[in-house]
Amino acid sequence: MISHHEPNLELHERERVVFETIKNNPDSHHNELIKQIVPEFMAKTTFEKTRDSLLEKEIIFVKKQGNMKFYLPTENYEEKLQHKIERNTADSYHDLKLKIKKLDFDYSHKDVDEKIAIANFLLRNLIHTDNGFTLLDSVKNPKKTLYHDEHLTIQQLINNVFKIIRKDKDFETIFPTIMSNLEILTSRGSLDK
């Protein structure tokens, strides 16, 4: 249990505090960073979880000198991130195409809950993958759609999923549940909030 008061910082705020401290103090080793951040901004365990998150996202990396650890910002982070998004989006795209090809044969043999879970998974991931291509289009050339074929294929894949759902004997039960679970239809986000 933490004995001192820890400000309620959101994850992105904690990551910003840790990242800025690392960036502004490249010669500070692990224990020195803890002294600069704990307890003013967060608890020690929160610092360690936040540091681990930054390492996992490859925003920072560890440089060891003797028995000391130094954390440094990743060089060429923007370029590396773009390559990672490209790779993950392309992998997801090809994986989803294969899953949907199999879906036509497998879907009708599943129980209702499995059908809902599969449809939700596929639709969310298709939308997420399309967003990945949109992000890449925006970063690479905001005046041109470089991933036009992929966007069109995703649109067709979404249509295929709905065709499979529509022809299923459990359509009346499945369809409303799937649609209510798709965040793009149910979220009422506002920029004014």
C-alpha cells in the first residue's frame, strides 16, 4: 500500500512526465530518475510500470554501463513507428482476409455466442486495420490515397461479413447484438466535452 498521496494522473500524462524527465536528463541513471519523479509525480511502482510501458512501445531504450541502467529516447522514433504501423497493418489485413475466407464455411456451425464474438472481432479489426491504412495515407501523402486497393478490399470484406451474418439462421438474434457492440455506432463523443 502506498503511504503517500499520488496524484491521479492518466497514463499518457505519466508517460509524458517519465519521457520528458528521461529526455531532459540523459545522464541520469535509474535511481536518479526515481528521485526526480517519485513521489512528486507518481509512486515508485507506477514509475516502473510507466517505464516498462515506454520500453514496450519502443519510445525509450535501455543503455547499460556497468551495473547502472540509463534510459534514452529511441532514435528515429517516428520512422520506426511508421514501419511498425505498416508491418502490423499489413499483417492484420492479410490475416483478416484469410479468416473471412474460412468464415463462410465455419460460421453456421458455431453457437450464437461464438457467432457474435467472431463477427465483433472481425468487424472491429477490419475497421481498426482500415484506420491503420488511413493513418499511413495521411502520414505519407495527405493529398493522395496510397492504399486505395486495401481500403476497397476492407470495404468488401466488411460487406462479406454482413452477407454471412444475414444468411445465418440466427440473424435476428445476432445482428442487433453485433451492431450495438460496434463502438462507431454507439459512441456519442463530442469535442466539446
